[in-house]
Amino acid sequence: MDFEGLEEVAAYEGKQFVTDLEGPVTKNENVLELCDHFIEKGQKFFSIVSAYEDFLSNVLRRQGCKTGDAFRFVLPFLKAYGATDNQMHSFSKSHITVVPGADKTMRFAQELMASFIVSAGYEHYVSEVCERIGFPFENTYCTRLTMEAFKMDDWEVQVLKNYAREIAHMPMITVPSTAHSLRDLDPNDQVTVARLDEIFWQEMSDLPAYRFLIDVTPVGGDEKASSIVDICKKTGVGTEDTMYIGDGTTDVQALQLIKRGGGLPIAFNGNGHALRDAEIAVLTDNTVITSVLVEAFYKSGKEGVMTLVENWSLDFIKQSGIVHDYLVRELARLFPERLPKVVKVSAENLSALIEESARFREKVSEEGSSIA
């Protein structure tokens, strides 16, 4: 996707920090958690819908489908099972799991430069996290919606619950890394995808709740990149002076935009998609590392961060003079034996990083999950 308007950004002597939310700041998978809480067999239901969306958007590249669309696909079902705006706020608030240090990191970043959160998450969750960590909600871009947009009749509730039960009993879709079409899937998975196509694009299209799929636009891949363009226009800071942190598939276009613009794209415990388009990989369970990179970027720009990463050690960080003594002491206290991995991403180390980060992501996910 090409982004117009960057040429309108006036030169400005400053830096800015933009981050994804789930992963770099919190450990939650909020939409999965909402489904698990409200929908019968909701964890399995969401996993199948998410795998289906991933196949449509990243393999088939079907028109009208994009990364993050699972967040709108599940909305009619959340509504059918009684989820309200107030309940989603309440549930999200009570299940927030912040990455250790993230509240301090986000406050620190705001003291140094303009800071923003760009998230595919629902506004209910994002607003509650902002309240928890002391971040201005007006500096966020997220998926806006209300569950009270219309009334759902009993017959529609039953229809959607029947679909949810059917989906939850489907076999999990496995997409080979070499897949390019439906024919590349296992025959059973082909049947599952065909049935999901019928449900989402034919049978549900006549339901009033289909408005969710039409009206709601998740802040997925393209929308995250568009959000950065909007941020640049508002602040007058160009992409070359922007630091972006992401961890997943919905961050790819944002990372690409920052990379092409000469800024600093970072994968924080990233999956393979994020790592491929990042220039720095961070594997850590504490965001004090983010704070160090934020300060280095603010004081010395991308070049200074790259130098720091190339010589990544506590001694070099001390000697560099660009990181506050408090952060140096925190690094020594939290990681007395060895600092977490922070490296430049290259063609040579990409495969190993993807494998190592996958293991680390699984560990962090297990520690942060609120799913019973």
C-alpha cells in the first residue's frame, strides 16, 4: 500500500515514539480473552476464525480481507452472547497484564518526545490500559466500535450461537508455509475454509449483525501504517525521526513504512512477520530495554541506537553517555548476569531469530495469559 501525504510533513527538529500495544506494552490477547469469556468454547472458536482470516489475508490475499479482520469477524458472536460495552470495559480492566516496566517506559517516553499507541485492539481495552499506565487515550489509534449500535432479536441470537458452536467444533486449520492457494491445504482444511466462506460471506450477510463486518474497521496492517502517516502530519515529525515498535503480523506495514522512511523499526519479541521487516530485534521480559533504546534514539537518533546495539553490553552502555544512570542501574539490577538479546536483524541471523523469538513469545504468552 502506498501512503500519500508524507511529502506534506514539514521538517521539524524532534523525534517521536510509536508503539503497538499487545506485546510491547501488555501481555494480553484481549479479543481472544473476550471470546473465551463470553462465547461457548470461545478460545477454540477464536483460534479457528483467526486462522481463517490469516489464510484469507496473507495467503489468498482476498479482496476486502486484511490482517486484523478476525477482530470484526467475531463481533456479531460477542453480541449474540450478550457482550455489552460496559461488560467489555469491565472485563478488559480486570484482566490487564502489563509487561514489567511498561508503565514506567511509557511515562518516560512521553517526557522525551511525542508518543503514540497504535493498536488493532478494541477501544474498550485500549482505553482501560491507558487508564492503568497513565497514557493519554487521545494519543492512541485503535478499533472504534459500540456494541449498542443496534438491537439483536432472539432469532438472530440463536442463529449466531448455532454458527459459533459449529465453528468451535471444526478442526483447526493448518496453513503450510509454502501455501499459495486453497489447493495447497489439506483436504479437510479445504472443507473447513469452504464452509467458513459460506457462513461469513453468504449466510450471515442477510443478518442485521452483519453491520459489524461492514461498519467496523480494525486498525490492522494498512491502518497502522496510515495512522503513522496521520501522526507525522499532526506532529510535523517525519518517518526518519520516528521509532516504531511492533511484534506481529498487523505491524508489518508500519514497520515497512518506517524502514523505507529511514526511521527505526524494532521487533519486540516479534514473530517471523515482524522480524523480517524490523532492523532491530529485542527479546526481553522487561521494557527497561525499550526505555534504553528510546533515550538513545532521542539523544543520538537511529545511528546512535545502531551503534549501541552493535556493541550491546552493560559496559558500553555505561561508557556511551547517552543512557541515564538510573536506567544503567536498572539494567544491572534486573539482569546481573547477562543483558537480554538486542541485535540487528540480518539475512544471516533471521532464521535463528525467528525460532528463538517464537520460543520466547510462547513463554511470555503462558506467563501473561488470563485464560483458564
